[in-house]
Amino acid sequence: MPRIPEADWVDIREDMTDEEVVAALLAHLRRARTRYTTVVCREARARLTAPMRLEMRAVHDFVLKKLAWLRKTVRKQRLALQAGASSVGASPSVPFLDSRILDGGFVYFFGRRLTLRQGAGALYRFNLQTMTLEIPALTGAGELSAKDEFASRTALWLMDAFENVLAGFARRFRARLAAAPQAHRALREVRLSQATTRWGSCTIKGSIRINWRLALLPVFFADYVFAHEAAHLTHFNHSPQFWACVETYFPDCRRARGLLKNFPISRLFAAPVASGDVLRRLGRGKALYLERTVFVDGNGVPCLSPSPEDLARTWCRNEESLGLPLKMVQGSLSSLFI
């Protein structure tokens, strides 16, 4: 998914008048092939998107209707940013935001710290016992800098590992939907998203997209996001009926939703990731986790790839560090491997 240019985002300051806010958003209006006009807020900034042929007057009226919500949302985000600046890195209550994507650094893999090393071969090497991942030798593909290629190859491996988990989610929900008494859309496909403002999405045609950065967090959160999007197959809205459906899929949805607000998407993997075309040249879609990764034991000797049960036990240990009930987490995980 191509990145949206930073120029499309507008800083909404407290001292701006309503007229200034409207003028700034219209000046940075982004036209797209979409049916709807939207305004999105992220880190106290806003982005306005409208259909290609929609008249400016209609866009102007839409912004006027959204002004009160926009100011309230931006104010909350600004307060959260100010609180985060003084606490993130010093407080253990906001984990997973301190990754260092470089040789000798680390990233998180389903909530566990994964040490990163620069390798010399063509394959990844993953040691589950020491939680160390060797990145293949850099090739300069896509004219990336060494730092950006290292980050992109790390992201690729996380994406591919996460897709294996999403396949388990999809199997489970297809079975549940088949047995559901109420009308629903078919789950057509599940794909990864590189969005910077949304954890997931579901289209009217039944296509679910899940943000790959959930691979950094304990699997509890990916399970919730998938349940949220799967509920849209029955209720394409956020009505009380929708939330009741989410709760049947994921009983602890309220807690998951509240905890997820602690993790700004754009800060979970802050290093730049290459565009889709470059990612494909680096190996996107080539089964990196299962076919292009050498799994090794604590002594560096190649071994069999870890079973889903082994990974589940690893994840459960980490879930306890968030204070999440282990029984609930095990129930969530066990349903992945039916």
C-alpha cells in the first residue's frame, strides 16, 4: 500500500479559528477514488479526503459539520502525545514502543523481544530459544540505504510470520460464520495492511485487512482486531448489535480495545518500510517464515520449525506480563490451532 504524503496532513493548533481550520484542510484536500468524504486525525494532525468529482461546496459543508468533533479529537490526541513524551521509555506501563531496528538492536515479535543481527547468507535464521533473528545479507535492492533495507527485510519477516497466524484466524471464523444463524457476508479474503492510522478494516464485499504491526504485540490484540472486523461481516456499522456480536467472538473486547489505545500505530515500527514494489523484490509473498527461514536451537544447530503449540506457550508467558488472565489467553490461542 503506498504511503500517503506527509503534505496531506494538517497541524491543527489550538489558536486556529474555525475559518483557519477549514481553509487549511481544504488547501490540503486529497482527492481519491472513494465514495465517501472523510477526515482522519492522527497525532494532533488531520487529513481530509474526498471523491474525485465531489463539488468543493459539499466538501466545505462536510468539514463544517465535523469541526466540533475534530477539535475534540485533536485536543485528546495532543494531551496523549504530551503525556507520552514524558512517560514513554521511562515507564514500564507502555511497552513495545522502544524498538531499535538495526544490527544489534531489537524488535518485538508477538510481545517478546527479538534481537536482530545482520547475517551473511541468503536465508533468515531464527533462534526461538534465544529469540534472535539473523537478517539475510543486504543486496541494495530498490536503491535502499543499508539501514532502510535492514528495516524492510525485518518488516517482511514479521509480515510473513503474522500471515501464518491470520490464516488460523480465518479458518476459525469461516467455521463460526458457517454455523451462524443470522445473515452475513462471506469472508472473502484476509490480507495485511500497512495503514498508519487503522488496525483493521472490512469491506462490503467481505475482504478483511489487518495491520501487520500487530505482529509486534501479544497475540491477544490481533485476536481482538480480527474479531472486530469479522463482526462487520454481520453488522456493517458500529451499532449496539455490532458490539454485541464482537463480544460473542471475543468476550474481553472492551479491555482489549482500551489497552490497544496505548500503542500508537506509527510508533510500533518507527523505521521506514519500503514501498510494495520494492518489498516484492526483497521477497514479499515468498513464504519467508516457513520456507526461507532456518530455525536453529540454542547452540545454533538447525532444527525443525517450532510447532504452533510451542509458539502458543511462548506467547502465553508473555501475556502474563501485561496482567492478562492466562486462562483467557490460552483459550484465545488454542482456538487458532483447531
